Amino acid sequence: MDSQIRANIKPGILVDIVLKKDQKTGILTRGVVRNVLTSAPKHHRGIKVRLENGQIGRVKKNSGNIKVLFELFCD
């Protein structure tokens, strides 16, 4: 799914984001979306989200997986 379109990013899905501190290196952080912070329907650098653990960044990869799958395999 396109990570630049807000409609594709919903709370509870598993995503890979780039944190502000990692923008230069491009290191990705994986987590589950708690809140979608970008209000625009589309953003060329990626939709900004807050993860369940409180980290904030822009979505680079949207796996589309639901939170249940994340909990089954990662907890």
C-alpha cells in the first residue's frame, strides 16, 4: 500500500517509520500505529504517525498487517 496516502494508514496496523533522529541514516523503526498525526490526505514524505510505544515518525513501509498479527508473533 502507498504510505503517502493517509487513507491507507489506520490505527492498529504494523508499519515501518523513520524517526526524526534517523532521517539522515534512513534507519527504520517497526511498530503499531496508535494515532495518525498528518491531517492532509497525502504527504510526499510519508504520513506522520505515533506508534503504540510513543515514538513519532513518517511511514516508509505499510505492511497492512493488523495489530493482532503483531502481538501473536512479537510478544
